[in-house]
Amino acid sequence: MKNVQIIDGAGNCTYSIFEFSEKQFRLIFPAKGQDIEFIEDAIARLGDKEVGKLLKPAWKRLAKKERVRGIHGTLFYELSFKKKYYPTKRDAEMITGI
């Protein structure tokens, strides 16, 4: 299982972490070394219906933050304006100072 943090545009976002299966992770984060994705891009690539089917089981696997040993990916919702900071979709290569 891979731990994926969800960050959305809500003012009260909890930055929840969910457990994704290896297959779910690979389909949402398809590029080698990719650990950032924007839901809009996943939908454009896979289709709205397929993304919904793919993620539905993950929403039942909320991880307890105190037990998580690392975050393998971040999935952004309603925050496409942040794409400019992640042109490679790798957290370690985030661009600051834009």
C-alpha cells in the first residue's frame, strides 16, 4: 500500500491520508518518480468515470496520521493554479519563488 495525502481547495481541508493499492497509485501517478498529481490531469488521462471507480475503494482506507510511515504521493483537488510549482510532478523538484 502507498500513502497518498489529499489536499483540496476547501478552507477546512484536513489533508487526509489514504492508502492506495499499488495499482491505484501507479494509475494515478503514472510517471517514474512522480509523487504529485492534480485530479484534473488524472481525469483528462483516464476519464471521470474511471477515476471515480479507481479511487472509490481508497476512500474507505483512511490512514491514521500517527501510524503513517511516509507519504508516497500528493493528490491535489481544486488547486490547479499550483501546477506551476510542480512542472515535473515531483515534490523534490518543486519550484519556489515564482
